[in-house]
Amino acid sequence: MNYIGSKKSLLEFLEQSIYKVVGKRDFIFLDLFAGTGVVGQHFKSKGHKIIANDLQYYSFVLNKNYIENHKILKFLGLEDELSELKSYSYKERASFICKFLDNLELTEGFIYNNYCLGGTKSKKNQRQYFSDKNGKKVDTIRKKIENWKEESKINDNEYYFLLTTLIENIDKVANTASVYGAFLKQLKKSAQKDFVMQPANFILNDKEHSVFNEDIEELVSTVKGDVLYLDPPYNQRQYAPNYHLLETIAKYDNPKIKGKTGLRDYSNQKSKFSQKKEVLQSFENIIQKANVKYIFLSYNNEGLMTEEEVRTIMSKRGEYGVFKKKYNRFKADKSDNRNHKASSVIEYLHYVKCE
Ligand SMILES: C[S@@+](CC[C@H](N)C(=O)[O-])C[C@H]1O[C@@H](n2cnc3c(N)ncnc32)[C@H](O)[C@@H]1O
């Protein structure tokens, strides 16, 4: 997923820097601003136990699949409803079920009625976040997944796998420039395509991992590990309004929505890391409360906290250091005309060895 602040292209840098400081041993890795989960997944693939967390529910869903799922899903509870399923090996079942979902008869629901042209054309605010067909398809599949869950035909692992598959694939056909803060007037080429339920991957291994959906300030003192990796928002842009459609598809809770873009209320998901007045206090609080041996912080030279402020706060826990890397700016920032002059920024990885 194309996500603001994603570390997908910085994984090598993170891995090398973290191993340089910590050594290549068997540590527990805490990714508590997990976003897409790509950093946790990388360290999961290296054999580490992962604890992940994010304030956004769609991110929790993605991490429940990518991080917590680590065994083949068997979908035993669907064998009665889908009689053919029994003839498939466990390995083939996820794919069979995704194909079944792809072929359901389409129905209308919250997404079609509020975020597609067909469903909003007679309303005050017309919206086109998805083609009519994709809107109906996401409603149809989302309702079916919930229905299976309510009837206990799928377990939690299977539920989050299916939701992740839906979120990842619908995101590919969103009619936006890159985030959900606005939609485009005309359906762009990629949004005209019908999405398909291409099964989401996850890494198989024998470690148990855990995932939370909390404010890090509440969570940090209650979890324990060796390496705490922090990748908070860097600036005023809140994640909740930029990804509100993914939140609503993940929760499917018929929220009250408003305005041109059909925004849901996010007053309880405002990050202090996107507020100049709050960020230092919150950051210091987290650094002080963490039960770990090492803390790493990804940040850049345009963030709300200065390099000096970060160093001062982290140094209070022990020996401080920093790695730096030039990095190309996130695509949305360039096209958004946000007055950024530089096309690249300096990405920092601050760290402290806690005493
Ligand atoms: C820079 S992104 C993380 C990107 C992630 N490392 C990746 O590569 O996909 C920051 C994340 O922090 C989350 N977040 C912001 N404030 C938070 C808080 N107080 N507690 C937990 N998560 C928070 C946001 O929802 C967002 O997903």
C-alpha cells in the first residue's frame, strides 16, 4: 500500500543500522506506530518475535494479518457452506475463498450509497471514491466476511486475513491522487478496473506475535521487549482523515459522515505527534515509560521536533547515537503542492541504548 511515511524503501537501512547497534541476536521487536506493518514484517522474516500497534483500526487489521498470522489458514468452518472446499489442500484454500468472494452477486451498502456516483447522485454531496461496481463489490464482500464471523464460520486469523485482502485490493482502485483526503472528479484509469481479491501474504513461522490498537502512550508501559522502534507521524497531517475510507471499510460501522469527502469523526484518533504543542511532552513520556533495552526513532529533518530536541530527550535514557540517509519524498507530498522545495529529505534513525 502506498502509505504516508511508509518505510518500505528504507528497510535495508533500518535493518543494517539496528543490527549494527543491537547485534544480530534473537530480540523481541516492538513496532508501535506500525502503519502498513512493513517494518514489523521485515523483522518477522528475520526470525524475531514482533509486537505491533497502531491507533488506526485498518492498520490494526493489516498487522493482525501480516504480523500475527503465522500458520496456514484452513477455513475448516466453511467446509459445509462451500462443499468444494474439502477437495482443496489447505495451501490452496485461501485462494479458493477469495475467488468465491470475487463472484458473489453484487449488493448495495454503505460504501456504494455514500462514496460512489451511483449511490450519491441524488444527494447533496456527490462522491466518486470508487466506481459503482467496485463500491458494490466492496459492500458485498465486506458483509459476507462479517456474516461468516458472526456465524463463527471463520476464526479471527481468517477474518483478519480476508479483511486485509479486501483493504489492500480496494485501495488499488481508489479514485484518489494518493490519499483519501479528496477524490478525483473523473474516474482515473486504475479506478475503472474491477478489483480482484488477490490473497494477502503473510510470513509462516513458529513464533507467536501480538498486535494492539491503542494509543502508544497508554500501551508503552504495559508491553516488554528488547528493541522499541518508533515511526510516528512527522508533521501536522493526521492519518485518520487521510485514510478515512479504509477505516470505514475495516470497521464497517455505518458512521455519521459529513462534508464533501464524507469524513467520519476522528476526534479520538488525533495523534499528538501531529500537534506542535503536544509532541515533545508525548515523546518524552514514551521514551521514559518504555520497558526495553534499545529505542530507535525514525524521523526526518522537516519534522515537528528538531534533531536537537530528539537528542536531548533520548539521551536521558542512556548512550545516544544517530544514523542518517538521504531519502526521496513521498509521492503525495510532491503532487499536493505543499510548498516543499526539496525533492529529498534527510531521514534520521536516532537511537539510545537504555541504561
Ligand atoms: C509514519 S506512519 C508509520 C509507517 C510504518 N512504519 C510503515 O512503514 O508503514 C505513523 C503511524 O503512526 C500511527 N499513530 C499516530 N499516532 C499514534 C499514537 N498516538 N499511537 C499509536 N499509533 C499512532 C498512525 O496511524 C500511522 O499509521
